Amino acid sequence: MDLRFTPEELAFREEVRAFIRDNLPADTRERMKLGHPPRKEDTVRWQRILNAKGWAALSWPKEWGGPGWTAIQRMIFLEENLMAPAPELLSFNITMLGPVLLQFGTDEQKQRFLPRAANLDDWWCQGFSEPGAGSDLASLKTAAKLDGDHYVVNGSKIWTSTAHNADWCFLLVRTDPNARKRQEGISFLLVDMKTPGITVRPIISIDASHHLNEVFFDDVRVPVSMRVHAENKGWDVAKFLLGNERTGIARLGKSQERVRAAVDMAREVNFNGAPLIQDQTFRQRVAQLQVDMKALEITQYRVVSAYDKAKGAGKPDPLSSVLKVKGTELLQATTELAVDVAGPMATPIWAQELAAMNEPDEMLEASSAGTASYLMLRAASIYGGTNEIQKNILTKAVLGL
């Protein structure tokens, strides 16, 4: 594989960079430069700006609003968007539900949901994990019983990200409790979150923010027309969706942006009487992270290019597990670097003391927000399928052991 970008790809990167520079709202840019996560309104506003440009549905075909980009162009866009930093496209809409409907949905489902998903007129969430059914997703118990032209859903989901913001949920349910294999009795439903019988209960995570939830379903009626693919074939849909999720979960641009921010901060932090940026051990640590990020970047381009060529197979590429494992490890390592550079400023109590000493407000705010990211990303090696499970997939599907 030629590891050099073509002149056309380099020009595309400059086009993306210029568009983000000229169109990202200033208040969103400043919040995110300080390390704060985007608010719901930030994400909606930015995705609609991108959709007006024709860039939001980045992996979809042109007939459904996609830009017709190559795999390399998509990775360039995602990298530049994260490094800006700008809000990420809502993955539930763009990289999960969209490809699922394109692969398995009816024409009616595509017409109804795809344009609204691209423009974030509907905010989607993912109803997969349950108490006792996370990594072993096939053991889920939320049941859907057929009653005329509706399914009646009872059960609960947990760790449901942004369910409190969501208009719709794509949901895995058990429709055949007597199936020979657990995977054979699962169906994939689209559920309006305003349907009577749905209760969303917040979970406040270790970073003190509310992005996770429990969701309860009590006699929730879902039209059969909202089932994607055949009854009891939802596991095929779920595998396809997870393959897409893991392909984009590395978030390499975020790791690159975090290292850049840590290096900038290291120029202002003193260590043994000199700026930390001059410390040899620190420089070696940064260099190793940069080498690891470059290796992941090359691997990511290989995997997504191969994934593109295999389109239509409806099967996840097991190599997407490599991206998930290494990408989340780097997300954790780079936030650890940022917190280590911040030192005492990374803790709320010390930040208050340093503020009283007239330390720069921007540095203190960035340090505090960086700590929240560090805490949140402890979960990165768990969500999207734990890294231990991904290693099992690689052992069987790639190494043949």
C-alpha cells in the first residue's frame, strides 16, 4: 500500500480544514478548545451545517444524501473535524442507523428516516445493553410479543447514551424465547421514544455528567412496520451495525488533538526549573504516542478501504476490532498524558487554589475539562464491545486460533 496521500487527497484535506475554520460557530469552537464536550445544541447546529454542505452522511451513497467520498476522504474528514476540534457527527444516526437501513431497511423506512437522521431532525439512541447482557449481548431478555400488527415490548436497557435527548431508539428485543440458539430469537425494532410506557432514568457517571441512562419498557406498543429485517434475524443486523461502529470508534483525531493540547500546555508548565516541554522523558512519551498514532492511522486506512470494497456482504470486518482496541487504548493514554501535564490543576480543589493565585483562567479550565475526559474515557475500552471481547474476535477470526 502506498502510504503517501495523493495531490487530490491533500487538496481535499485543505478544503475540509478551510470549511471547518470558516463555518464552525465561534462559541462551539471555544468551548471545545477548552476540553468541554459539545452540548446538544452544538452537535445539532454543526451537523446541520455539514448536512447543508452535503457532508453529514459521510458514508452513505449519493442518492441518500452522501457526498460520494472514498474511504480515505472519510477518514481525512473525521480526523480534521476532531482536531479542529468540532462536534462529532451523531454516530447513532450516521454510522449506525444509516448503514443499517441502507442494508436491511424497507424503502418506506429509508424514505422516512434517512433524511431526518442526516439533518439531525431525529436524535437516535441505541437500546442494546441490559443488566447482565453487555459483552454477552445475546443473553438479552427484553421481550417483544406479537399482538396483531404491533409488538408489545417489556424489559429494560442500561448504559443508553443520550436517551434523555433521543427522539427514537433502535432496539434489540427477544421475539422467540424458545430459539435453539439465543442469537436466533432476536429482532431489531425502531421505537419512538414518546410512545407510552417508556421511562428514562439518568445515570450520573464518574465524570459527574449525565450522558448515560436506564430505559424501561412497560407494555410499549411498536408497529410491526418498525421492525428492520426479518423477525428473529436481528442478530445479523446487530453484527453489521457493530462492525460499522467499531470501524469508526478509534477517533484518532481526538487523540491527536489531545496530544497537541498537552504539548502546548507543557510549554507553560515548569518542571525542575525549566518548561516541561524540554524534559527528555516527557518528549520520549510524546514521541511514542505519535508513533502509535501513525501506526493506527495506517491500519485504519487499510481496514476502511478493505471494508469499502466488501460492501454488500452485510458482515462486519473482524479487523475493525483492531481499531477498537488500539484506538480506545490511545484515547485513554492521551488523556492520561494531558492530566499528567496539568498536575495539580487537574483536580478541582487545587484548581480553586491556583485560580486564587491568578493562574491563567484558560489553562485552569482546560485542565479541569481534560480531567473529565480522562474519567469518561475509562469506559472507552468497555463500550462498543469490551477490548477483551475484541481480542477474542481477533484470535478466532483473524489468527484462526
